[in-house]
Amino acid sequence: MTAAELPVGDDLTTLESHILSEEQRHAGASGTFSWILAAMTLSAKIISSKIRRARIEDVLGSIGSRNASGDDQQKLDVIANETLLRCLGSRAGVALLASEENDQPIILHTEEDRPYCILFDPLDGSSNLDACVSVGTIFSILHHDSHADPIETSLLQPGTKQVAAGYMLYGSSCVFAITTGSGVNLFVLDPTVGAFLLVQENVRIPGAAKSYSINEAYRSRFPEGYQRYLDWAHGNGYSSRYIGSMVADVHRILIKGGVFLYPPTTGNPDGKIRLMYEANPLAMIVEQAGGKAYAGTTPLLEIQPKALHQRTPVIMGSPTEVDHVLEHLATSP
């Protein structure tokens, strides 16, 4: 192909080049943060490859044990977790790593020149893998407080303190969504060149969309406010779009609009979504795209965590749709 035949306006911006260009805007940047994100992209490529070969390599199904959150561990949960720990554990600048799959965080370094803590859910929605449903990795990056005592408490920061957050969605394509507090950017893995290419900058969630994502099988166990909302939604022509992998459900809402709900139930009055590993990073993504995120009637990112594996109810999505839910929660029976 000659220069004259090259497509005009095709900007092949890779995730790595985008990170480096952002780094140049911050005087005194050491490159440490960029190396951490590079480790995340490497992890995504490895995990994506493992998922696509899961049936061939016989790594589907449960291993017969439970993780720190009490969920059945899948074989690919373990593979994804080990991949992230290996890729991130050797990066300069990382002081602590915390995974939904592990009881305790991993303390790598205590020095002040290790400025970051990373929390992650290695494979959200992994129980759906046998049916080829989209799953994903969710991550949150925090500044490390080297004076925290004990050091593990450095992780217990509200979502407003996140330096960056994102997810890697493994579906029909491998998507990397990330925010560093200045909007949300989407990248897609091009397997022909092995790089994540920028496909959308400054993603904006639609302000309203008449759809909701919730597991209505548990409706009778929801608080009355959520049941009133569902009655209202049914009466106003809303459609239900529930995938069963939170990261996939939230990604769909980020692109098409709507609201994701995971209410408390009589059996789980504190909800089931992990605050630190799932709710906070996805809430940051949604809010940076112009949406809203709540835990009941409390702004989700303002919650002060008390435990590493703390659970929370979740409402997040298009601002108008979240408001509709909150109006019904506030209405007296």
C-alpha cells in the first residue's frame, strides 16, 4: 500500500502510546504508573487467550473450593488471579495487591517509593464461562499510605480516593475501559497486532434509556422500594436486560444507557457486590462517563470501607434512570 492509499484519519493510537502521552502532561511523572497499566494490559492479553482456549485446554468448571468472598472458585478464577499477581507483583511502585480471591492482601513493599495499591476482581462472572457468556477483570488503583498502621489499612479508602479504575471485558472482543479521573476511554485488543487500540475517547453514558438490569428472580426478597420501582418500570414500557456478569451488564449500560441494580435481600441485607473490588471501580467509570452510582440512597464512592471484602448494594447507570430508582426508594409505603 502506498502513502496515497493509506486510510485518511485512521488514528491507530495504542493504549501504551495513550498512557505515555498522558504522562507527558504531568510534570515530574516517573513512569511508574505507566508501567503498572502496561502490566494490566499484559494480564488482559494472557487472560483473554486462556478464556478463548478454555474448552480446548479443559480449564472450565469449579475446582471445588471457595474464595475469600464465599463464592465457588472456577479454574479460570485461579488462572486469572495468578496471572495478575505475577504481572503486577514485579512492577516497581506497587506496595500492596489485594484480590477478591485471597483472604489477605499481599504486602510487596513498605517503602515510601512504592506509591500504589491495586485491588482487583480477577474474573467477574466466571460461573458463566461454561455458557460462553462475557466475563471481565475489574481493577482499582489507590495511593499507598506508607504510614498506615497496620499497613493493610492503606487499602481501606473510599472510592473518591481512587487514582484510576477500569475493567477488561472478555467477550466478542477484548475491551479495556479505563479512567484516571479525566473521563473514560475505551480500547479494543486487535489480535492481529497484539495491541489495544483506542476506539472511543471521553465516553458519555446516555442520560436516559428505558431498560434496567436486575435479577428479578429474587424480587420477593427485595426491599419494598425496589419492588415499587419494578412495578413502575413495568408500567412504563421498560425492558429487562440482565446478563449475569456485572462487568458485562455495566459495560452494556455504559454504551446503551439504563440502570444496573443489585439490591439487598432478606438473605443478604448488606448486598452481595464487593465494594472494593467491583462496586468502587465500576462506579468511578460510570460517574466519569456522566452517570450516577449509589448504594441504596448513599453515594457509592463516599462510603468509608471498614473491611477489605465488604459488600454493598448497588444502583448505577444513566443519571435519569438512577434518579427514578432513588425516587421509589424514598417514597413511603
